[in-house]
Amino acid sequence: MGLWYRRNGEVITLTLHVQPGAKRSEIAGLHGEALKIRLAAPPIDGRANEALLKYVGGLFDVPLRQVELKQGGQSRHKVVAITGSWVAPESLLTDK
């Protein structure tokens, strides 16, 4: 099990390092003990956070209401909780 996520019942908690303003949204591998995500949205008026939650929801195949930003609203280092997904977090790191 990686240090960048925890599963507690049906809640998956991710530790993320987010890089806003990228060309496209994508997973960029691990960054220390966090999953690095490049995000196409700019870090303006909360747009990057909103885009991040939608992106993570898509990765885990859950609606936006089941994805919650727990920590890091103004930071690149964020903690996000996903409820009710059966997607294995480690599957996000499969070689492309």
C-alpha cells in the first residue's frame, strides 16, 4: 500500500501534489509521499480546486458530490476524500 492514499471502509483519502496551469490534466506519478496531478485549470478563483475535484471524481468513477477537498484549498499540497468508489488507487499508477 502506498503512503499517498488510505482506504477506510468506503472512503479513500488521497494526498496530492497539484500543479495547476498545465497543458492538460493528467497523473504525473508520485511526488514524495503524494500523487502528483497536473491540472489544466488556472489557480484563479478556486477554478483549479473545482477542476481537481471533477478530475478525481472521473478517475474514481463517482459523482462530484462524493469527492471532497479536506485540506489545502490554497496550497499545492491537498488532501481529497472520495466516498463510494471501488477503483483501486494503485491502478492510477499503471504504466501508460
